[in-house]
Amino acid sequence: MNNTLTGLGLALVLALVAALVGPWFVDWDSYRADFERQASRIVGAPVTVSGAVDARLLPSPYVRFRDVAAGAADARLQAAEIEITLGVGPLLRGDVVAQSVRIVRPRLSLTVGADGAVKWPGGASAAQETSIALERAEIVDGRIDVAAPAGRLAVTGLTGIAEAGSLKGPFRFEGAAATPLGRTALKLSTGRADAAGALRLKLAATIDGRPETFDADGLLTVGAKPRFEGQAVVARPAPRPGEGETPEQAAAKAPPWRLAAKVTGDPARLGFEAIDAVYGPDERAVRLGGEGALTLGPAPRFDLALASRQIDLDRSLDLGAGGPAARIEALLQRLGPVAHPALDGAVTLDLGGLLLAGDVVRGLRAELVSDNGAWRIGRLSAQLPGEAALGARGAIAFMGQAPGFAGSVDFSTGDLGAFRRWLEGGAAGGRAAVRKLAVKGDVTARIGGLTVENARVTADGAASSGRIAWRAAERGERERVEAALSADRLDLDALGLDRLIRSAARGGGGVDLMLALDAKALRLLGVAFEDVEIDATVDGNGLDVRKLLVGDAGGVKVSGAGRIAAGAQDGDLAFDIEGVDLRGLLTLARAAGLPEPAVAAIEARSSALAPVKLSIDVTIAEDGGAATVTGGLAGGAIEARYAAPAFSPDAETELTARLTSPDGRRLAALAGLALSPVAQAEGGEISLSLKGVPARRMAGEARVRALGLDLAGRGEAAAAEGGAWTAAADATLASGDVTGALEALGRLVPGAAPAIPVELGARVSLGRDGVALDGLKGAIAGRAVSGRLSAPSDPRRGAEGELAFNELPLAAILGVALSPDALAPAAGAKRPVWPSQPFGPSPIQGLAGSVAVTAKSVDLAPGRAATEARFTFGARPGSMAIRDFSAAFAGGRLDASLDVGRPDANATVALRATLTGARVERLAGLSAPASPVAGALDVAADVQGSGRTLGAIVATLSGAGQISLRDGVVRRLDPAALDRIEPRVIAGLPLEAAKIAAELDRAFAGGDLVLARASAPFTVSGGVVRTGALDDGGGPARLGGATSLDLSRLTLDATLGVAPRRLDAPQAATVIFEGPLATPKRRIDATALTGWLSVRAVERETRRIEAMEAEMRERARIARERAAAEEKRRAEEKRRADEERARAEEDRRRREAEERARAALQAPQRPETGPGAPALPPAIDITPPGGAAASPDPLTGAPPPQLR
């Protein structure tokens, strides 16, 4: 047994040694032919092994072949080395399962024919072999070469791991390779081929360093003409947000996109259906759909048709701000990667709507053709905003990233204004003069340049033709605009050339303008021209006007020519201007860059300047320049000359001008003053003479004589920055009657004010801050005035100053606020108390400021003046105010403020005044003994009123106040007079009111009423002052009454009740003052006192009668008492007698009853009767004779018993 086991062990050892050592002694090359024959059978094509062959059996079967090749030269598979490790188990079953395969430097060469047939090294039998499997195949540094009619494709550096369940699949590969796009990671998996040779394929590819991905999923049919049907997707996902970034910000830097399509085709042609192209984030993506094809024959090309219902470029793509042109330019610059297509082909684009620059472009249809690496527009049409249509054909060229176009363009619009608003990015503009515009021509355009040759422009039916070119500033060159046009009617503003011409005319931005126009009607810069011929150039060399002829430039005729070199003292321009409307010229002046303050000043005075007929000559030479203006202006004549060695504010300059005109209105308008249309306006002249350096000092004089005024000044002036001037001069103003000028200026009603002579002088200073009048001195209407005034350049700040008057009437102050004519008394015998003339304009209307005023005397009323007055006079548009008025008046002090509002023809007045300690007698204009009332008067009032006349204001006054009299005396009002009237009545004075009043008036004259203090509140309503309860201060007399003062009529109705201050004092008598305030009448109303006296008389008579009646009543009372006592006595006697009779009757009845009872007891007993006994006789009636009934029981009242 041991020998047997030992033999078996030895045999096993020998077998293992043979398996390990034997292969090294076997000549494997002798099996090369067998290997080649079996490999050719598997591959289906001749296989040769030209290199060494190695093999081993343990631990696993292993074989290595070098220099292996299969197939022909145009379809060949080669490998430098193939190592195969086989599975032992499957091999014992007859199956070849390669557990691992390593293929080093394999190279696959394929050839694609024009018909799409593919030549490859394998044969049809290879796909039928199911006994061959690869568990793991490592490919190292492989290469695939594809030769096709369209060119060659090489994939190199192919490295990865492959698996194969059999030669019919399934297959898997994961690795990487170098492609024309870069190093690409590949993942491939398939299913098992079916009977038709179709297998399911999935492919995923990504390029190193790039986010794009490619995925394919479909059926691949392997054959002579392989075919694929499935879905392909190329996408760039949204990037991950960086630190501090939002997903939206990250997507904006690298917008995601996705292109998906259903792919069907073979190596000769690929068809694309259900294309879904998406660009941008999902919430605002641009999405296109369509179909296409890619032909891969000898002349490869592509055809693509894309469409979308609507695309919102504004929201989807960040194209920046601006109009549609800027956004389209930004979009085209992004198309640089496809500027030079590698294949010929065609792209058809059909967009139902394109939202661009805030509006919708409709029906955009474009056919783009790629030919020899360049793009061409075969057809382009679109409906643009503004009822516009665009059609174009031509070539597209890219210079770097910048696109260009050359071809024909046909453009038309039915609403040019709306189209321009859209083109300019929605900027609001005026209504375009042209509505319908059509432009056709050969256009050459690029970013920064545009040329239209053979242009034909039709504007509202008016045609023009010529050439238009524009070139942007680049490489140090200036922007350039050229226009050579001839037309019956042409609107350059409608074409958008107005902005370019403005820039070129101002010389700003380096714009060169060359303009040649011949038009019967032309619109430029908002001005309508007729019969226009222009040939001019504005460039870096200066201005060259070869010809300028305008039959009508917005109201004037212009002709001229000349040249002025830029930066050189050389040039001569001559112009003739004639017309009645300067607005067109002023618009052109603004476009030419003239200072706006100067243009605005001329524009404000253009109606006064017209008509004009001027000759303007400008000459520039080495020794200086000069400009002269002569002709007709402002209804008169002008002569002006300007001369300087250089047109510079730093050059010595001489300026003279003289304008004469018989029309004072025009002269006033040139000074910026508007005149009343109903007033006379005397003409005159304006003259000016200055010499010096404008920027530093010019000395001279100026004079204006017009409107009855003579204003002259001599001093210095200088030009400041921004076109402003500063000046200082000694000025005088003289006028025999300044009312004429004020009437002409609309600040006085003609003929309403008296003559006002004025003679004033002051040092006038004009600067940036405004104008100042220092050392003002003179006389107004013969009243001396002095002080200073200043007015700032900003009218909102208002003027300020100080003025001192010797004499200043209140009427003058109110005249300034309300209008002097409204204070003039009405004419006629029955003139009203207050002026009824409606308010005219205020002399200071529209002005604002504050002036401190002092006056030695202010006349408040005839013969009544306040002295040493001080107040602040303030004005602003529509109102005037007197603040802090303080003055001595009538021995007291007057403090007041007055506000006058003039919002319209009406005036609103508010007065707040306090009068303290004024003597009543001085207010009345009388001496103290002669004045009916004397004492110190205090008044406080706050009233308001409004109306169109002073009388209306007084009639509407309303408010309230308080009035009091201190240490007062009321003459001829002795309060003790009332006590002397009743004795006179008792003595026989008739009780008649008239006689009582007469007697009382004589009694009042016997003394005066002395008051320590009396006060009363008052109200004002409807122009009537009414006092309230009178506080008499507790003096010797009790006072009462009320006062009503009608301010509209100045009439007084006052009642004063006077009575001694005691309980038994007589009824108060009433003193009445009524009538005109200046001369009121006094009368006594004794009606109440007479009534009181009558009552007193009645009371006396009543007391006498009452005494007599009392005596009679006393006597009657005594008589009644005596009769009552007698009656009482008689009644008592009768009562006693009745009682006696009653007692006697009672006694009698009692006795009778007792007797009857005794008799009954003494009578014999009656026997009893049986049933058969006879009836008893009737009862015996013992009633007393005469029917008298027994009396009832006197104690109980019960009737007496009856006996039967």
C-alpha cells in the first residue's frame, strides 16, 4: 500500500515538474501556424504572428504573441503584443475564456466608402463565435485610424479596460483616448447582438478640463454599412457656485446649455430629428427645436432647420444695456467660434417672436449658407417694431470676433417715431415729422462703420438718393460722417443723423462731417429748411463752407460762405440773414455749441429782435480778428463792432454797439422787460462802449434812454467763467414822471396814478451773487430817500436792503401792496367812503425780498402821523408784509403787522395791531377840555378781510379785539343827575319821556363822569365792530351799553347806560351817540328812566290804596268774629236743650218697658193643648194707639221687642 502511494506521489511530482519545466523546452514556434489558423477562424480574416510566441501551463494557461496583424492594408488590425491568460475550468470544457488579456499598442485602421460601407479587418464569422469570452482586457496605447472621403480621423493613446461576454457581446469598455478635441474619457457598454446583428449601445464621453458631456443611447447594427438609431445628447451643466456665489451668479459666468436629438444614420449620412437645443438656466432658457442632417460623403455638408415660437433675448442672455443695435452687436460677437465653419451647409431659422430691447421682433426668418468657410445670408426677413419690415441678402464676414455685412438691404417702416424709440432703447422723443420711411441700398457694415451706396430713401412719398457713410473713431482717427444726398424732401432727423451732426458741429468727440446736400425741402435739428444747397466740411482742419444757400430756414433766409482754420489765425466768413423768425437759427446755434446762456438770452428776445436784416462779417488774421454787424434790428437800426487780436477773453478787446428804435416795447424786451399792451411805450436807444481785456477789466460807459427813463452808467466790467459778467459803475436814473415806465411795465394802470418824479444815484455792482446798489440817494415824488439795496442772482433768495425816508405816507405803502390806483378816491358828489376802484397790478408784483425801513414821519390819516417809525417791508410773489411796525402815535405807542396776499385779482389783508397809551383827545384832534372824552386809550385788534377793492376788503373785515380807557373823563355826564329827577317828578314834573330827557340833559351838564378804567371786548364781522359787555372798573357809576361801528360807512351807533352804583339807585339813563363817526350826535333816551319813574309813582299810589284796604279788612274781621261767637253761643244752648229732651224720652221708655215686664210676670199660665184641642184665638195687639212705634234701645239702637 505504501509503495502504491509513493508511486502515485512520484508520478504527480514528475507531472508538475514536467508542466513547469517542460514548456521551456518546447519549441512553441512550431505551433505558430496552428495559432494563426485558429485566430483567423475566430477573427474572420487572415491573422499573422510575426513575432515571438511564449506560453505556460501553470499556474494558469498563458500565451503571449508579438507583432500580431489581421486584415488587409486599408482595413487592418495590428498589435505589438498580446498576452492572454485562459481559465482552466472553461478550457477543460472546451470553451476559451480569457481571464485577462493585455494588448499593447493595438492599431485599428478602417476605411469608409462613399456609400457608407465600412471596411474593417474582421469577417462575418467573427460575430458568430460564442465560445470566446474576455473577462478583462487591458488595452495600452492603442490607436484607431479612420479614412473617409471627407478626410481622416485619428484617435490615439487609447488606454483602458474592456470586457466581452462573447464575440457577440455584451461588451464593456472604460478608458481614455486622445481625440481632436483633447484627452477624452470614454465609457462604453453594449448588449448582446441579436440575430440581425443589432446590439444596444451606450456611450458617455467627457473631455479633460472641460465641463461638456456627450451621451449616446441606441441600437447599433454592425455590418458592411453600420447603422445607429438612438438618442444623442451634448450638454454643459450649470457650474457649481464658488464661495460666496449664488447659483444664478455662477450660471451667469458660464451659462449651461444642452443639445439633444434623435439620431439615425450610417457612416454616409446622419439624420437628426426632434432636436431640442437649450441655452441658459431652465427658468430663462433659450429653446429651439427642429431637425437636420449631416452628409459625410466626399463633399460633406450639414443642413439644419431650427424654430421657436418666441425667444426672450433680454431675459435669457446678458447682452448689456442700450438699444437693439448694441445688443445685437454683443450677440454677434459671441458667435466668434462659428465665424468660420469647417463644413458647407445651410441653417434655416424661423422665430415667431423675438423679444429684444423691450419690444417684439415678429416673423424672423433667416437662411444662412456656409460656403468655403464663410457665411452668407441667403434670405433674411423680419417684422420690427414701428410697423417696420426688414429684408436683407449678402455676405457675412468676421474679422476676429467682429462681424461684418455686405449686401443689399430693404427697410421700410410705417411709424418711424415708434421705430426710433425702440432703436434708441426706449428713450422718449418728440413725434417724428416723417411717419413712413423706406430705405434701399447696397450696405457695407461692420462694427464701427456703415456705408450705404446707391441709397434710395423715400419719406412719406418724397424720394431722395445718394450716399451715406459713417466710420467710428479708431486707431487715433476721428469719427467721420459723410452724406451726399439730393432730394425733393429730406428729413435728416428722421434718419437719425441729427445727433451725429450736433456732435460734429460742436467739434466735440472728434467728429468729422462732410455734407453735400441739394434739397427742395429739408428737416435738420428740428428746423424746416427750403431750397437748400450746402457744401461744407467740419473736421480737424476747421470749418470750410464752400456754399450755403437756404431760401427759408425756419423763417429766415441765409446765404454765405467762408473758411476758418482750426487753431490758426486765418479765416473769413460772411453771412447775410433776413427774416422774421429767429427760432430756426437759434436751434442751429445750439447745435453749433454756442453758449447756452447767450442762445437762451437771444431766444427770449427773438420776437423783439425780428424782423432782422443783417450782414455779418467775421475776419480772422494774424494781427487779430474783427466782427461787424450792420442792418435792421428790433424795428430800428444796429451798428456793432467787435475787434481783438485774438478771439480770447484774455486779449485786448474793443466793443461798441448802438441800437436805435422808435418802439420802446422792443427796447424793453431786449432788456428782459415785458410791457403792458395798453400802455404807451416811448422809444429811444441803447448804446454801449467798452475797451479792455474781457477776462480782467473793460472800462466804458452804457446808456439806455426809453420809456421816459434816462439810465446811464460809467464804470468797469469783466467777463467771468460760464459767460457771466461782473461790473461796477456809478449809475444815475432820472425821470420827470416814472409812472409812464411803470404803466408800460404793467405795474400801474394807465392814467390812474399822479406824476412821480424820480432822481436817484447809486454805486451799482454786478457779480455772480447778484446786483447791489450802495450809497443810494435821491428823491421819489419829492420825498428824500437814502439807503442801499441788493438783489441776488438766485431770485428764490429775494432782495434785501435798508431805506430811510423823511416822510412816508401809509397810502404809499398800501399802494405798493395793493396798487396805487385802487387807493384813489372816487370822483363825484356821492362818492363812497372807501375807494371802489378794483385793484390793479402791484408795482412789486413778482418780486421777493426784505427791506428794513425807517421813517421820521408816517402819515396814517389826514392830520394824524406816527413818528420815528421802524418796520420791515417783506415781499414775495403774490404777497406783501409789514413786520414789526413800531412808532410813536397820539402820545402812545403803535405796534402792528400787516399781511397782504394777492393770489389773483382779489386781495387778502390780515392786520394785527396794538395801540397803547394813546390820548383820546389827540386821536380826535381836539384839546383836552374840548374833547367829549379824555384819557389814555389801549386797543388790541386782529382782523382779516378780502376783496377786489379797498371798500370790499373793509366790508368783509372780521376778527376780534379789546379796547380800554384809563384815567378817563366823559364830559357832561354827571351820574348824580338821576337822583335829582324823581323829586322833580314828585314836585309835579310830568312823566313824559321828552320832558324827562330834557330835564336829565340839563342835570347831566352839571358834572363829568370820571373813570379809573373801563374796558370791553369787541368783535368784527362783515365790516362792523360790535362791543361786548362793558367792564366799568367799579367806579362811582354803573355803566352799561353797546357800540356798533360800521367801518364801511364810518357811522357810529353807541349807547351808554349810566346809573349810580347802589341798590336803590334810579333806572339808568341811556346816552346815545349816532351818525357819522367824525360828527356823531348826542341825545338822551329817558324812556327807561321815565318808565322807572312811572313805576315809582304807581308804587306810591299802590301803597296808599293798600293801607286803606287793610283798615277795612280789619273792621270786617272784628264783625265776623263777634257774629261767630254769638252763633256759637246759640248753638251751644240748643245742643244742651236737645240733650235734655233726649234724656227725658229715654227715661220714659225705660219705665214703660219695665211696667210691661211686670205685667207679663203677673198674668196666669195658659194650659197646654193636645192634638185634638181647638185652636187658640188670635194674638191681641197692644200697640199704643195712633200707630206710635216704640223707640229703639238708646244704647244698642235695636228696635223694642213686640209682644204677640
